[in-house]
Amino acid sequence: MTIQDEYRKKGWKDLPPGGIVDRPATARDYKTGTWRAFRPIRNKDKKICQNPEACLVCWILCPDAAIIRVEPNELEFDMDYCKGCGVCALECPLKAIEMEQE
């Protein structure tokens, strides 16, 4: 008999509680930047987001919201949350972002 069979015999009140969170939180409480093996480096010689077709593509597509707009055409990377996935570098039409090994 498997453990799944044992649980099927029980009612929902007999099952052990799952994970219990002591308080609600957001992803901001969990800094995940230490997971990365690569970090994004912006080439400041290239004018980021000056091309209307390229404007803020990296900012929009970053899955971790780790790119911060500090001015209309100026971006910074929040290394506390960047996991180094490289989506920003891959999708930048101007190729102004490169991934560098940590």
C-alpha cells in the first residue's frame, strides 16, 4: 500500500496541515540576487531607449522586475533581485546589455 492510498482513506480533517506562513509577504522580502551566475552590464556608450522601436524592451520583459527606470532613458539593474537570466541582454534590440560571469 502506498502513502497515497493511506491518504485516500482519510478525510480532509485527518490530513496534516500544509505549509503555514506566519505572515503575508511579497517577493520584495526575498532577495534572490545571490542565485545568479551572470550579471547584466549596460554599455553606457550606446544610447539606451533612444530608438522608439527599442524603448524599454528590457524593462518590460525582465521576469524579476529587476530593471529600474531612474530617468526616462536611463536604467539601472537591481542586483538584489536580478537572477542573471539574460532576458534583458537577449531582447535588447540595441545590444546595449551584455551578460558577464560573476
